[in-house]
Amino acid sequence: MKIKSFLIIMIGLLSLSFEAQVSTPSGTINATTNPSTGNVGIGTSTPNSKLEVVGDLKATYGIFPGRELNYETFIDWNDVQEKSIVLSAGKTIPSSSNKRLFNIHDISMDMWGSLTNGTILNMYDRSGKSRFSVSAYEGNGSSLELKNKNENIIFRANANSTSGGYVDMPDTNSKFIIGGWSNDPIIATHKFVVKGSSLIQGNIITDSNIGIGTSSFSDGNDTYKLSVKGKVRAEEVKVYNTWADYVFNDNYNLPSLQQVESYIKKNGHLPNVPSAKEVVENGLELGEISKIQQEKIEELTLYVIEQNKINNEQSLELKKQSKEIEELKAMVKALVEKK
């Protein structure tokens, strides 16, 4: 009788180890337990984890504490990621047995001479290429990275705990548009586009050219740093150029007024001054035309100085002649009076 009772108890325990029941509000469901591992499976008789569900799973709340790492050491960075996963979802990626398409890591490590606590979110494509990641480190910086199909970074936003933050797009084909879409035709020829007004409170520095209302920077053989299609107004314009003081050099070949007159009759404008046709076709170089105008002013000054010398000489000659005339008058008067 005792042997029979023992056998009944053993059979019941064995059956319990293979067929456990999970209670629900509407009844119970069977869950298979693997006696060698203690793993529980729902929808599978060979669970490989503490709880394995083959089918949909729905919950209103979940806690995934992870391994509660405490400044552990690892072989390398890949080992860090493999052992710090707290949530992994999707297809297993080819390069890892633990990581899947979507992974969250809770990291606490003592490596490379520092203690580091951090959280990382990684997303892979189905071929196992890392495409998106977000990281945040305790007492340090955080970053967001977006990568292309070859795992090259095309966008990165980084917030450093000491030097502020930065955004970089290292791919040479990267483009940025505000107020529009990537299929906008304007983005085909420009790397940075703002559709609408923009305000920059600071200096603008460029190593290339600036165009306002135009994308053309060349005129003949010259290239201009600033090109404007339209009118320009300013309170002051400062131009650096050579000046016309060479006119006052002793070896300057000042043309005579007769030569200037002959040139004007032949060409219709002053020597070394562009014609009306040239100005209409080629425009004016402000620095150069200012120098030319100064050249003519200085030439006029020399003409005036020369004319003043002539006038002074003539004035002295007239005074001399006037004195001689008075003397002659006096002599004539004296002769007349003697008679």
C-alpha cells in the first residue's frame, strides 16, 4: 500500500514538472517546463530561455532590469554590447547570437582607464549593418548617429559635457534643406538651402564667392567675391587701390593742352578714361575709375600751376612795361616843356 502511494506521488510530481498551469481570469493554460533548465515555454516544448513564447505577447507594463552590471571588465567593445543587452527585438543579426534588429544596452564598465555608465539604443538592418544609434553616458556626453548601408556615418549630433555640442555630416554628398524636401530641384546644386528668411547673429566667413540674386561670379577674365544682381546701397564704401600721385613725379609725361584737345577731337573722351561704350559694355571698377579721376584732377592742378606761373610772369612784364611807359611819358613831357 505504501509502495502504491509512493508511485502515485512520483507520477504526479513528474507530470507537474512537464505540464505546469498558468492561471488567467478566464481559466488556465498549459505551459511546458524543461526540467533540465527550468525554462518555461508557451507554444513550445523546448524553451531556450527562462520564458519563451511562440506567438503574440501583450502586456500593459514590463520591467527589464538587465544584469545590473557594476563596473565590469570586458574583452572589447563588442563584448560590452553582447553582455549588456536589456532588450532585444526582431531578427537575429548575422554577426551576433544575442543582438537583434533593435537593441537597448545598459552599460557599466571599468575599461580603458575609466569607469563608465551608459545607455545605448542600436538599430540594425536585416543584413546586420548598424544604421541608427543613440547613446547617453552618466556624467558625460550623449550622441545620435545615422549611418548609410555601408555603416558610414552620414549624420551625427553630439552633446559633450565640457565643450558644448556639435552636428556633423561627414559625407561629401550630404545636403541640408530647411523649409523644403530633398526632391526640391534647388537642392541639386546647393549643399545648404533655407527656403525663407534667416537671421545670423554673428560673422559670416566664406572662402569662396557670394552671390545676391545671381550665381554668376565672373566678368571676362575676372572673378568677383561678391556679385549682386540689382541695386546696392550703403552709407559708406571703402576701396583699397593704387593712387594717382605718380602724376607729380618729375618724369611724368604730362601732355600739353594742345595734345589733350587733339585727343578729345579724335576719340570723344579724355586720355586714359574709358569711353561711354566701354562703360556700358564692361561696367566700372570703382577703385580704378576713382584713381583715373584723381589722375585728371592732379593733371588739371599741374595745368593750373603752370598757367599761374605764366600769369605771374605776364603780370611782372606788364608792371615793367607800365613803369617804362610812365618813364617815357615823363621824358616826353620834359622835352615838351623845354620847347
